[in-house]
Amino acid sequence: MSRHNRGYSQRPWSKLKSRVEALFAPSLQLAIHCNVFTKVSKEFTFDEPRHWVVLGRGRAGRIIWDFPGPFLRPAPDQPPRSIRGQPLTYWEDGYGWAGKKPSEPSALMREYLDRPRERLMEPFDDPWELAAILRAADRRLGRACLLGWRNNLGTAHPARLVLTARFGHSHAAAGTFAAESQSFPTGPRYSDGPTEPASGPRAG
């Protein structure tokens, strides 16, 4: 599988990425990426988009959220690798057939950007938990607000990793951070993306 730019415009994704990352707390090493991979089989070749979020820089960086990989069913009658979020039978369920609609991650990011600050703690229609990661990173939301909200998150929620990185281990339950760092499944196919922020081609 290889990455490429064919048929996609960098500018819309670069602009969206910049707007979203501008909301992150200055000291937080968090980046959101998007790219398109070409998958080749004996029968056909097709472009497969992907979004992912990396916490940390360089070798210390790790993927804490990945779409659509862990949510995809290996076959229509089989469960996905992740027990979290809404299962996807086909990657087109998240990106639209032939790119005819905005991707689910891009649509959610735009909804987050458009929502007034005073309503950011209200629920989003987000079955894949991306909005919670954005909320945990948002510099406009303070410590007391977010750490109180943290108590409502499951112990395996990826937003907990962001809160711990942002506010420190002292605010996490003893022993929780190490367990959480392994909570999001990433197989070989979905763990080889870049760990430095980079503008990728548009996929939604």
C-alpha cells in the first residue's frame, strides 16, 4: 500500500488541519493527519483514505485514534478489531462512495469548529470519539472543566491520554496511564503513518 496525491487537493485538508490544531493547548504535542493510500490487489486498485491522531513527537509519538481501520469489519459478518465506536462494514461508510460526500472525520471537525465555546461540552453526534479528543485538547476549555468531565469517560477512552499529557499524571488514577496507552488497537496496516505533523491530501 502506498501514499499518493492523485486526484486530491491538499489545500482544503491543510486548512482544516491548521484550524483544528490551532485550538490545541500550546504545550500539547498532538497532531491530526489525513492521507490517501492506494491498495492494489489481483482484481482491482482503489484509493483508501485514512485519518489518525498522534500524541507525542518522533519516536515517542503514538497513534491514539485511527479511522477507519479499527472500526472496519474484516468481513460483513465479523466484528471489527475495536470494541469501541460504531462498526463500519465498508470504508466507504465513513468516506462516501467515490468521495461523493464529506468524510465523517472532516464533517465532525467542521461541526466542532462551528460550535460556540459555551456549547463545546454538549454531546456531539460522534460514534467514533473524535470530538472528545478535540475537546480534551482545546485550549479554550480549562483544567477544572475537563478533569471533571474526565470522570465520565471510560478508562480506555483515548481522550484520557490527551488529558494526562496536558495536565500531568497527578490527575490520573494510579496505574491508569500505562493501561490507557495500550487501549487503542493499531495493527501493522494502521500503525505506520508519520509521527510529525504534515499536510496530507484531502480525503473529505
